[in-house]
Amino acid sequence: MRPLRLMLTVTSISLICILCCGLVSALNQDEASVTLFPSNLAGYPGDNISVTITFKSNYAEQLRIYFIGLQFDWMPSDSFSGHDLSGSPATVPRQGSYVFDPIVIQIPLNASAGSHSYFVGIDGTEGLSGSSFSWNSSSFTIDVHGFTEMIYNELLPHVENKLNGAKSANYESTEAQSLLQQAQSAFEDATSSANDGKWSLAIENLQIADDFLDEASEAEKRSDEQRAALLNLLFYVAIIAIAVIIIVSIVMVVRKRRKQTDFGAEQPLETIEEYSEEQG
């Protein structure tokens, strides 16, 4: 009896193991793959990001997907963000592919700046047997930018456009040209600091460049006003000078005529009569 009982016990345990293994299995890593769009995820804390997943099966039988989700390292280990398809499972033909509806995830406000890992998790059944499986993809990364980097990226195009506009203005003022050069230098320092990941220093240099550009614009305006005032002064001086020349000329002509008149009046009468006779 003992050998029979022992055989029954071993058989029961074997059946239980087979059943359990049949209930939940796992696809091998090379039997499936996923492609994500966009392929390189990046964003700021609080951003919503849409991810489209294409699942490619290399399995010899048809698969039915009941759940697909993303697991980020800022989530609890058993938490996923995705689609529950139990009401309408997705069917993936053998050695076929399936494109799932986009999954929208939000980067937490407290997510630290830097690179974070995540993977795709899938639950489903395989083949005619309907055996359950769970499959996880290899790890991917998402780059979370800090708030200081966000401020820099928002400020950069504003200052760059302002700098290009000042260059195209061709400032004539020496002071404005000097301030523009200082703005250019501060802008280059800002981009260099950003390349080194020194976002606070980069923002500070952008603000300095912006201030220099404002000062250069004001200096050029002052110079234009001074040139305009000088031109107006020269204009009025020229008008006055012309008026003076005209007046002096008139005075000289009048004096000349008076002299001629006075000279004729002072000649003796005999001289005039002699002159008349000679003419007669």
C-alpha cells in the first residue's frame, strides 16, 4: 500500500505543478518585442506624455492581450499605467503585430531631474489552450528635465531673437556697439553653461545678456535723439546764416546806392551843365 500511496502523492504533486505552470507562463524575451513612439521620451515634471506601443509577436501561436501598461521607476513595483482590455482583448496573430491605442502618462511633480527607467508589461493568453502568460519588455529610459532647465529653454529663444534683431539693426552708437558685444559674450557664456548642465548659471547669463540688449537699445535711441537734435540745430543755424547773409547783402546794396546818390548830389552845377553840353 505504501508504494501505491507514494505514487499517488507524487502523481498529484506533478499534476498540480503542470496545472500551475499551464495557468501562468511567460513568453521568452525573444518571442516578442515592442516598439515605442516617440522612441526617446523626455519632459518636465507635471507634463502629460502620449506613448504609442507596437507589439510584435514571434510566437508560433495566436496571442490574446488582456492588459498592456507601462511601469516607471517612480511607481510602486506592482503599479502600471495602461489599458485594461479584458472586455475586448486584442488579438495578435502568430508572428504578427498589433498597434495599441496611445497610453497617456503624467510625469509626477516630485520626479527628480535625470534619467528614469521604465518597461512595458503585458498580460494575455496564448494559443488554443488559453494558457495565461505575463511578459515584460527590456528597460527603456525617459529623461526628466528640471524646472531650471525648463526656464532656460523658455528664455533662450526670446534672448536669441532679441540678439539677432540688435545685430541686424547695425547700431551706430559706440556705446550701443559696446553693450551689444557684452550681450553677445554673456549669451555665449549662457549656452556654454547649459551644455555643461549648469542651468542656474545659464539662466543668470541669459538675463545679463537681456539687460545688456535693453541698455544697447536705449543707448542707440539716445544717440539718435542727439543726432536729430544736432541736425535740427545745424538746420536752424544754416537758416540764420543765410538770413544774415541776405540782410548784409541788402544793407551793402542800399549803402552803395546811397553813396552813388550822395555823390551825384555833391557835383558843381557848372560841371553838370558842361557835361550836358558835351552830350548835346
